[in-house]
Amino acid sequence: MNVGSRICTILIFTLALSAGISAQVSLTGYVTESGRPLDGVLVGIPSLGIKALTATDGTFSLYNLPTGEVLISVSYLGYKRILKPLILDSTSLQTIHFELQPDLLQLSQVVVSATRSDVPLAEAPVIVSTISSRTFETTQSLSLSEGLSFAPGLRVENNCSNCGFSQLRINGMEGAYTQILINSRPVFSALAGVYGLDMIPASMVDRVEVVRGGGSVLYGGNAIAGTVNIITRDPIESALEVSLNQAFTDIQEPDRTLLASGSLVGSDFKKGISFYGAHRDRNAWDANGDGFSEITMLNNYTLGFDAYYNPSQRSKVKAGAYGIREFRRGGSDFELEPHESRLAEQLEHQLLGFNASYEIYSPDYRHKYAFYISSQFTERQSYYGSGGRVIPPGETPTADDLVALNAYGESDDAALAAGVQYAFEISGNTSLTAGSELLYNNVSDVMPGYGRSIEQRVSTLGNYAQLEWKTSEKLTLVGGARFDMVYVNGQYNLGADELHEAGTLPVFVPRVAAMYQLAKGWQARVSFAQGYRAPQAFDEDLHVETVGGAARFVRLSPNLVSERSNNFVGSVNYQKDVGRVQLSILAEAFYTRLNNPFVLEDMNQLTENILVMEKRNGSGAVVKGINFEANAAISRKWLLQSGGTMLSGKYDEPLLIWTAESEGEEPSKTTSTKYLLRTPNVYGFATVQWNPIKALTASYSAVYAGRMYTPHVVNSETAFVEIVRTPRFLENNLRFAWTQKLKTKSAIEFFAGMQNIFNSFQDDIDTGPARDGSFIYGPARPRTLFFGVKVRVK
């Protein structure tokens, strides 16, 4: 069908419709790319909740539209989004044509993390980096933790060779400085955060939005290093995707993953549901043949859904739920019970998450009200112990046997976020966002064999407001603040040490930001924000490490006070299409001043089976540096993305890591450092995607980590610690995929490749049951072969 006949068909259809229903306004049209009709394009009016998909000939129709001005949106994956104002008149015929342009870098996508409302990426007043589902696929990232390294400033590190505990660092700062959200809700609790980055499968993630620095106090004042917002899959069209990945760690230990996702959408687009699931079964892996694992045995099941229903054009109801069940174990003697092993760290987690929200617009669409509630419940059964053995029948257990038998623990955690948000479009250039929310966390952690127990409740009543003012076509200003009332009630016991804290902490955190259009394609942004961390809010301390056969815990100093921060970020970015090349370049400078930072100092032997470090307030610290990003899309054949970080992190005064009491007139022995530990001065990533022909995709990715300082317990009897400077690492990965169409909208893909091709891996890992489990750095996996198949049905 040529363009002329297509327009005639649309005109006849529209006239017939208008004759039958004279009171309604309809909009019809078609969408093409280089004159070729596109099917499956989403066309709609976001403010009215009206949507439609184009047919195979590129045509669409929208019904029941009001008269007056509306903003029509046209979006399609891989193409630039079109937002066009249109005047609808009941007396005129409305037919329109849209010509889409490729957007391989996805620069026109909408993000929510910048201002807590939908805004095109290029118009966000603070820089938002996104990690798309395409990046997860290109890099063969099967879980959230595997894909988070592919954004500027982000680095995922493995912190324990026994249990695989990992954490995300943004701009060099450890995981506790980052606010992790699920669909913009802070329910990713402290307990779940210890192992949760590995638990979330790629099939659950639509994209990840990252705001570096403290420029997002709308989500919580403890977003000091930044905010990571995990956006789950929204139902857009009816489809199903299933993939099976078979990998072999070090080309010997199997690691099998089954991922599935899909969605069902009503023909009227008033309702829809998306669902996802995953199962991963991984064998443990021993790097040096000493009988103790460096990669844990893992068995994970995940299932969840997200759904929406539009009761009217001005309202939407959303709800979702997910469940995760995971078993992991590291150490030795996997055929035995944990307490019979020479060394075992075993975790069984069950996570249940729920969320619901209701949004409604006023009749003039200038006021928007949102009500939401989200929760996450976590149960954990744990074992952290060493020195076990199989006790012969009839033999009386020794003292060491009893210690091993009693190293089991149990943890329960409940996290809740509930609130209301109001948005007011004061004028075309000015908008206000304000809200109140209650954040609640209750954690119980008991390990009777070590005499440790934690009972802690933290409640935060937060109120926030933000004003965004576009003063001209070039300048946008943002100012806002958050006021939190934090109530902490905690009982912390570790052997003979007992500490009870209860009190209320009022905290005010401001935020200002500005964006200026320097020239066509050039944008400059600056922001300042403050942040805080409450002194008794446990985070990574709920992870237990086994060092020298003893369990290492963290206790709180009785004089601990809250930590505060001041963060400055300035950036310049350039985005432009040059012929068939799409470019995006970013340079970003950051400076964070930490006052009274939480530090772990002075590791000592509390008992024969317990090592302890104390969380205290340091004198201060400064983290500063630059992030950069350079992306290019050359026609449809080449896609290049890269980013990196150069930083410096130092304490005002040296941090005391270890000390030994002096004997007689001998001076005390100490180990200290002025550097932020486990923070490389340089790290980064790169990905290259090549499509020589339509069916074949070749992908290369790399992750680089420079040298850094890390602690190492070299004497388990005295807990003597030395500071080690690590080597550099470069992890290279390759993936090849062949896609064969089955039907018009269905396809099967066969893929294969290798991760960490040159086996860039730590070569000085401790051996034996007395090893330091936290002395692990570099890439999280050795050379790994993988292959699999993916089926997509629409």
C-alpha cells in the first residue's frame, strides 16, 4: 500500500467514524522510518492515559479525545521519542504522519529518578545514567550485580571468598552510602542489601537509573554517594521471552540459568500485566585447589509480576509483587552439614516484596496526586563457623565441637515505605513537587553461639518539597529540601558487650541544581546537596566474615554520632547527530566532604572465636574526582559505549586498622592508612556491539580496575593486619548471537561466548581454614565459557 492509498483509507475510516459519533474527537495517522511503515510503535497522550500501537502498515487511531491542546507521544525502542503539541478541534479532521529517527544510544528515553517524575533524559536537571536491558544482554549479565559496572562511577566488588558478599560503590564510596530503590521506593533493606544485588535476575529489570552524588534527596537524605533505581518491566505489548544460559566457571564448574519474562496488555490499553521468573543453579569453585571455595554454591528461584489498571483517563492503579528464594554456601566439605565442615558460610534467604500505588490527575491535568505503599520482608537462616568435624557415635563433643554446632543464626527483617506525593504545574515553566512518606525498618539478628543479638527499629518520617523553574529556553533551576525525623531504638549485644540506644534525630537536607544550554547539543549542570547517615542504622555490618577460623563482627562505639556530608557535582555533556553518527560525551567532576564519617577501626581478638572491629566516627574524609563517558552509534552496525572514573579518597587523619598492646617498654604496634580502602584511583568499562548483517551480533565488553589498598589479616592468632596494594585488572568478554525469525514478530536466538577471556584473576588468595575470607579483590569470576538459546514470541 503506497502513501497516497494509505491516507485515503485513513480519511474514509475517519469520516465514517465522525458521521457515526459526532461528539467524539479522533486522531488517526501513520508512522514510518525512511518511508517504511513501522508496526508496534506506541502512540498516545500520556496526560490522558490513552495509547495505541501501530498496525503492520504503520497506521494508528486514538479515540475519545478532548478538544484543545494535547501533547502526543510516539515512542519505539531504538528510535528517538517524539513529543509534539497538537490542537484538537471537533470540527476538523485530524490525521498526522510521524517519521522516526534512530536513537541507538537511547538518549530520548524518559527517566524518573532525577525529579521523581517522568522527564526526558536530555531535559533532566541532574545527570541520570541508565543501564538498559540491552546492556545486560550485550554483557551477558544474568543478575543485577553483574550489570551494574557498566555506568560511569559504578563499581561492584566481591568482599568475601566464603559467602560471595558483594557491594556497589559509587564514586569510590562503599555500599552503605548508596540509596537503592525498587521502582522509586526505598524498601531494599539493610539485611537484603548484603546479598541482594546477586539475587535480582536480569529478567526482572527493565533498566537501572543512576544519579551520582547527593542530588536526589527526594528519596532519602542517606543517598550520599548516589541513588540506584531498579525499574522493573512495565507491560507495553503482549509478548513472551525465555532464555537458557549454560556457563562453566573456569571451563569446569557448571552454572545454569533460566530466565523468563512476558506481558499481556488489553486491547484498550486500560490494563496490563508483566511477569518475570528466573532459576539459577551454580556449583562452587575452588581457585587454588586447597579444598575451600572462592565462588559459592548457589541456587536461586525468583518469581514476580507488575500490573496496572486505568479506571479512567485521569487515573491509574499499579500493583506488583515478587518472591526470591536463595541458598548459597561457601567454604569446604560441601557433602557434610555446615557444623561438620572445616569452614562453612551458608545462607538461606526468602524475600517477599509487595507494592501498590494510585495516581490521579485533576480535570485540567495541572494537579497530580499519588499514593503508594511498598514493603519487603526478609528471612535469613545462616551459618558462619569453622573447626567442625564429624563426631563419631558415642563420643562426647569437645568445646570446639560445641562452638561449631552453635554457629547457626537467624535473621528477620521488615521494611516499609508509604507516602503521598503532590505535583502542581504552576505554569508552563514552573512546577512544584512535594510529599510526605514514612519509612520503617525492623531487624532482628540472633547468633546464640557467639552471644550476638541485634534488635533494631528505625522509623523515619520524611517531608520534602522541590520547585523546578525553567527561567528561559536555556536555564532551568531546581531547589528543594527534605526534613526527616529519624527514630532509632536498638539493642546490640555481643558477648559481654551490651549497648542500648533510643532517640530521635531531626535532620534537614537541602538540594539545589541548575542546567544551562550552552549551545546546540551542549549542556552544563551543577548541583549541591547535603546528606546524612543515622548512627544506629545497620548496613553491611549484618555480614559476618570468617577470619583465621574466627567470626569477625562489628560493634558500635557508645559515642557514635550521625555522619553528615556535603556534595558538589558539575558536568558538561554533548549530544549531537553528525550524519549517520550519534554522539554522546560527558565529563563530570564531583567533590564530597564527609564529616564524622563512620569508620571501622582497631580489630582485636574478643574471645578465641570472635574478632571484633569497632564502628567509630572518623575525623573527616574527602572524596573527589571525575567521571567521563563517551558513546557513539554509527548507523546500525556499530555501537560503542565507554566510561571511567579517576578519583582520590583520603581521611583527614590516618585510620587505625589494627593495634597491639605493648609489652614492657616495647612501643605499641599499629597498622593505619590515610586512604579509603578497596577504592581504585582509576576504573572503567567499555562495550562494543557490531552488526555486520541483520542476523549476527558480535559484542565485546571490558571492565578495568586500577590499583588500590586493601587490608589483609596475615596472622590469625594476633589478628595482625597489613595494608596491601593490589595489581591492576582488565576483564575482557566476548559474545556472539545469531537471530533467526520464526514468524513476523517471533524469533529464536542462539548465543555463545566467553567472559574474562585472559583469566585476569587474583593469584594470592589465602589458603586453608585459617584464611582471611575478606582478602579477595579483582574480577568476581575467572575465565568462563557460556552458550545458550533465547526465544521471543509476540
